[in-house]
Amino acid sequence: MTDYKYIITEEIYNKCQQFADNSVNTSLDKYARRNQHDIRKIKKDIRNGKIGEEGTYLLLNNKLPTLSQPDHNIYQKKDKSWSSDLKDETGIQLAVKSQDIDSALAYGDSWVFQFNNGGKYDCDASVFKECNPLHYVAFNSLNVPKRYGVIRAVVKIEWLHNKNLFREMKLPQLRGNKLAIYYEDIIKYENELWQL
């Protein structure tokens, strides 16, 4: 890839905000179990996640012509899944992680994964329990007020484990059920950050 930056157009922003507004009520109990209760923050996280998917699709669909488009369907609790955000007919699965500028300023450039260390929380089994060599993650940094995003890396989940890059969260109340990847750790492998 040569251009990692994408524009968050008005159409993308509005579509993702609408998705967040429409889907937040189907996820509130899931967030509450994770010790997250601020509905405005939850909506923002949902919106930003979907913006990251849109930007990732925009930049990668030429490289992966059969890459699925972001799913804007609203699913009820019982129908939600941990399946990858984007998929390709070749078997590639692509998780998309996004962080906005406010969070980066507060906690450093990082991306969060649902871990569940034996507790009551749910777990992203495809990241922590399965080992699929075709499972990748795209790390996005968003500046929503300035309407752009940047893909910082696209790496294999397996690579993250092999390098032992998952770390505890900085916020104590999120430890045990979440782990993070910090940019300061992955940038040490600058020549390995584009694995797709």
C-alpha cells in the first residue's frame, strides 16, 4: 500500500452515525457486562468502529477484489457474532480496530480486544482461542473532527501472539476483560506492519 489515509466523507459519517444510533440499544447489556455504561461513548465507539470498516474497505478492496463490504444490518442480541468485520473469498478474515483522536491523546495510540480472563465477560475467540493463519487485523486511527482516518498497520493475529504484543489496559476497570495493542510496541517492527 502507498496511501494509508482515507477521507471520512459526509456520506460515510452519516451512514455510520445512523448505524450507531440504530444499533446501540441492541448492545447496551453487552457493554454493561464489560463495565461500560456511558451511552454517548458507546454510540461513539460503534460509529468509529464502522467508520474504520468503511475506510479499510475503501483502501483494501483493490488489493482484495472479493472483500465483503461493511455490514450495516442491525442484529438483535441473539443474532450477533464475533465473525470478522470483512472477509474475502480466498479465506482471508479481516478484523478492523479503530481508535479516535481523543482516546489516543488520553491513553496513547492503541486498539482494544475483548479478552475475558476467565470472568463473566464475552471473548473474541477468533483472536484468543483459534489460530487461523488467514486472520488479519487492520489498525485504524481516526480524526473524526477533521474527517480523516489512517490505517496504521495490517497484521496477522498470529503475528501479534508470536510477538507477545497484547498488553493490559491502562484503565484499571477494564483490566481482565480487555487487552490492548499499543502502537509504541508494534512500530518496533516497522518493516512487518503490512502483511496482507
